[in-house]
Amino acid sequence: MDNVETQRSAPARTAVVTGGNRGIGYAVAARLLQNGCDVVLVARDRERGETARASLAGAAGAAGAGGAGGARVRLVVGDLSGVRKARETAEALRETCPRIDVLIHNAGLWPSRRVLDEDGLEQSFVVNHLAPFLLNHELEPVLTASGARVVQVSAGLYVKGQADPERTPTGLDFHPMRTYADTKLCNLLLVPRFAERWKNAGVTINAVHPGVIRTGLGDRGGPLGYLLKAAKLLWKSPDVGARPVVRLALAEQVAGRTGRYFHLDAEQPLAPVAADAALAERLWTQALELTGLERTPPPARHDVT
Ligand SMILES: NC(=O)c1ccc[n+]([C@@H]2O[C@H](COP(=O)([O-])OP(=O)(O)OC[C@H]3O[C@@H](n4cnc5c(N)ncnc54)[C@H](OP(=O)(O)O)[C@@H]3O)[C@@H](O)[C@H]2O)c1
């Protein structure tokens, strides 16, 4: 699957990829470019982001994939590890992208120790859960205007998660193996809620487990880190992980589907732990409070241009 669908005529779609400077996000950006999208990378470090941008632009230029590569890949420097920083990232995205057709929430973190941000929130709770929540709200007018597809890169490990609204936000229940799953579960619980919110606005959102992929995720020192490094030699490449993500972003076969969870390309029902509507409502209310957002009515449909 190189091109997931036949190229549409101009204008090119604009796709935003958070954590696009390495790992699965970088491979997703490369595939989106191959499929004719203009890509906006979000990276927290300017130098790493610029290196990735230049590399992607060079590859796109060399492949001659519709226009000069440099013009087709832009960089937004933005950190997602705090509410203030994530809001600034959203502002920068609004300035850079008057139009967003695809938003890929890919940035993710598997923490080995409890680190709190400037608000006292555990960092992976913010990066994996709260930042996508905030971006979805802050970018909602732009997403609605274009009838965007939002793809949430999830993790099959969500089934091992225990989302505790009293303790998970501040990492009081921190565990170096389980907190990643806890925060991925918090995030996944809200995907159907966003689908419901956007159902009359032409915006879709789906979550996808990209596979077990050889990236820097969860890298750490010590004996566990050594074992992990050895195990990763057998895992699949980032490009393999990018395929199901890009399929949800572009393929006609999944057009109009929303609020679903995919294990690679296969749609799966959510495990009971992620289908708890009461917990989802608690997390939604909490996320509004933590991000300082108002509860607003769902957006209305725009005429998609
Ligand atoms: N690899 C797997 O087997 C696997 C399996 C299931 C799901 N996933 C999911 O796939 C997604 C991508 O992970 P990956 O495996 O490609 O991991 P990765 O190689 O560690 O890449 C993670 C990306 O997220 C970015 N990021 C981390 N913290 C950030 C922050 N505070 N602000 C902005 N960006 C931040 C990183 O930026 P820096 O380069 O600056 O650190 C990097 O670009 C994650 O959501 C992960 O949960 C991966």
C-alpha cells in the first residue's frame, strides 16, 4: 500500500502530525507526503523538528511528489507537556494552517518515572491524554470548516489500563509499566465522545493501535532498558506502523466511519474498560476543568470546501 487512494485534484490536503520528528510520526508524515498531502510536523524541539522537516522535504522533492518538497512540509515547534504549552501549540497551528484536513495525534510518551508539569500534572497524562483533548477543542473551528479526519494513535495496551480520575492526573498511582496504559485508556475513553460531538459537523475521529513497532518509545536505562532494546530488534519498522494510521487518515474505505477503534486495519469493539460511559463523562468534565475550557454545544455542520 503506497498510495492508499487515488490522488485527488488540487488543492492538496493539509495534514498535521504531532510528534512527527521521529518514530511512527515521521513515517506517517512520509506516507502522507507520498499520498499528495501537504504536511505540518509538530515537534517540541526546533532542531530535531527542522532536521526531520528537511529530510522529509528532500525525499518528497526527490520523488517529485507534486511540487517542491520544501514547500510541502512545514514545522510548528510545540511542546505538549503542559496545558499552557499545548494551548500555545494550538495557537501556532491555527496561525500556520488556515485549513486542516487531517489531524494525527501521534505524540506519545511512556514514562519510566513520575514527572510533574508546571500545573502538577503527570507528564504522560498530559501528553497522551490532555493535549489531544485540548487540541481537539482549540482546533475545532478549523477541523469543522474542512470536515477533517482526526486519527488518534492509541495502543492495544489500553486494555491493561486503570483510569482513576482521582489519582492518574497527578501520577499518585504511578507505575513505570502501567501508567502508559492508564493514560492511553483515558485518551481512548474520550474518542467516542468526540465522535458524538462532531457527528453533525462532518468531522470524524478514530483510534488505531499501530502494532508493536521498533521506535524510541519507553527507552530507559538499567536491565529493563537493555532487555527492551534487545526485544525491539524483532519488532516491526516505523513504516509498517504508519500504514494503518495513514489508511484511517485517507482511505475511501473508512470515509465517514467515526468513534471506532482499529487494531491495525481491523475494526474492533472497545474492551469493557474503554466503554465505560460514566467514567468517560467524568474524564471529559475533568479535562474541561484542567484545561480551563468551557462546556460548549457541539459545532454545526459547515459546507465543506
Ligand atoms: N512503538 C510502538 O510499539 C507503539 C505501540 C502502540 C502505540 N504506539 C503509539 O505510537 C505513537 C508514536 O510513538 P512512537 O513509537 O513513534 O514513539 P517515539 O519514537 O518515542 O516518538 C514519540 C514522539 O512523540 C513526541 N513527544 C513526546 N513528548 C512530547 C511532548 N511533550 N511534546 C511534543 N511531542 C512529544 C516525541 O518527540 P521527541 O523526539 O522530542 O521526544 C516523538 O516525536 C505514540 O502515541 C505511542 O503511544 C506506539
